[in-house]
Amino acid sequence: MNTNPLPIASPNLNGLCECFIETIKLECLNKFIVLGKMHLDFLTVEFSSYYNTKK
């Protein structure tokens, strides 16, 4: 496993993170109207727990 840190301001180098962010955008956030930071936090936590148990 590579333990070298990624360079600052280069999110396209972390493919797993980018894939998960894209999945949250397409499968969760495009289907809801986010009403604030607390609501966004709730949606992402709920989707993450669902995604990690159903995948």
C-alpha cells in the first residue's frame, strides 16, 4: 500500500474518493432539495451508511 500523501489541490489523483463523491451527487443530492448544512450532513450520513451496507 502506498503511504505517500497526495499533493495539495489535486483531488483528481484520488480515484476512490472521486468515485464516492460522484455517487453521492448522482444518487442522493440530485434527488433532494437541501435545506441547510444540518440537512446536508444528515443526507450524506444516511446515504453513506446505506451505501456501505448495501453495496
